[in-house]
Amino acid sequence: MPLLEVTDLRTYYYTLRGVVRAVDGVSFTLDRGETLGIAGESGCGKSTLAWSILRLVPPPGRIVGGSIKIDGMDITKMSEAELRRKVRWRKVSMIFQGAMNAFNPVLKVGDQVIEPLLLHTDMSKEEAWAKAEEMVQHVGLPPEILERYPHELSGGQKQRLVIAMAILLEPDIVIADEPTTALDVVIQAQILNLMKRLYREKKMSIILITHDLSVIAELAEKTAIMYAGKIVEYGPSDAVFENPLHPYTQALLRAVPRLRGPKERLIYIPGSPPDLRNPPRGCRFYPRCEKRFEPCDREEPPMVEAEKGHFVACWLYARR
């Protein structure tokens, strides 16, 4: 049984201007000790998918359909109290996007790092502080950093502290939402190496959400490509990167410069992502697709297994 099983998940935002279908029929699985990378353009629903797995979708959004099973428990049917007691930070935690804004500026970072321990365990403040000191050393920071205020820390130090908070209770799944955003390339490399080490040592499953395909290629065993609220391609990372099937995945990879191999002219994807209040009929990528043909503008393509473990939602393969 998979550790995480998401089936036909639908999360919508009910705004005054209409219903935004941010996540619209997403399904995937995550096994224990596995890393899944989720990539796509800004606004495709990656962060909303992450918040949905924790049931932390901000208003006016809400989960309207589908199921999210963690160790066989469907968390969409749990009460808020049961969810906090059994799942959040115990089974699944999150490294939120934007560590720069994750801390209260008027409190010492130590008081904020120990908060998950005080909320989810019976530890005293002294025991929680000792555990936090141990964990910040694990992410490469000195224990005395807990006595500082957020404005006294660099961006890389804040990001490491956010990671320490996420792994304090050693959950089964850690969701990392853009963990290297706004960091310089040296700090990015340090954070990625830290995550690889934690993955090996703690045997955690990781969902890595980013628009940087090179980060996914470095860390993830499986890759899911999202477009306009849907997963359009999903499979082993080697297969997705070496033999991309969906025209959107192909265009994304052709927009990334290559250091090795044949030099190809970089391309861009014409047009803009669709308005998710009124998405196109049929395939949502068809208005921007070079390979579109008759059914693409009328019928939504099913997700099919084009090769072993490699799935794609495209009429080029569904018709075969």
C-alpha cells in the first residue's frame, strides 16, 4: 500500500469573480522513502496541491472532491482536531515557500522552532528546546542561533531553520514548496545537499515542488508535470527527462539550456496559461500546443500508461 495516495483531488477557490479550479482531478501515489518532484509554470496549482495534502488551503479555497489517504487514512474525512492530533507534523509536514517571511520578527527563532513540539507532544519547554538544539545542529547550524531574532539571520540560515522545524517530529512525508527560491546559487547547493542527506539518513518521503527542472533532476526519483490544475505527465524521472511524451513537457525541457549534448536553440512556449475560472474545453494545453489536432479542443484526454510506469494525458497517445 502506498504511503500517500491522492485520487481525483479537486480544490477550488470560490471568489467573487468565479470559481478558480486550481487543482482539478489530480491523482498520484508516493511510496515510503520515495521522492516525487512536481514541476510546472507559476499558477498551475502546485502550492495549492501541497496545502491540500495538509488540509491547509487558505480561504476562499476548499477541497471539493477526491480523497487523500496517508497510511490508509482518508484525511478529507477527518475532523480538524483529529487531523492535528494524528497527521499534521506527525505524518506529514511542510517547508513553506518563502522562509524570509516564515518567522515572527518580534520573537526569538527558538521560541518559534519549538512550537510544533509544544503543540503536538507532551514535552516541557526545556525538553523541546534541547530537541530543537539537536535538530538545528543536524541541519548545520550552531545551537546558539535559537537565541537570535529573525532579522539577525541570513536567508540560508532561515531556510535551514524552516527545514529543522519541518523534521522536528520526524514525519513520514515532508513537502518542500520551492525550498531554494530567493537564495543565491551557493546557498541553493547547500540546501539541496542538506535535503539529500536528510532523505538518506531519516528515510523520509519528500514531495519537492518547484519550477526548476534541474532541482527535480538532482533530487527526485519520480516526476509529475502540472499544467492548469492537472497532472499531464507522471513517471520515473529518468523516463520523463530522457523521453518526454507530453508536448508541454517537451517544450519545458527545450526552454532549459544544456551544458552537454547537442546545442539546440532555446524555445519559449507562446501564449499564456489559461484562466482557471474558465479553462478551455478538451485539453487545457491545446491553445498553445504545436501538435494539436481534431479532438484536442473538444475532449479531455485520459491519463494513459504509454510505457511501464510512465503516464501521459495526451490524445497523441490515448488514441493509440
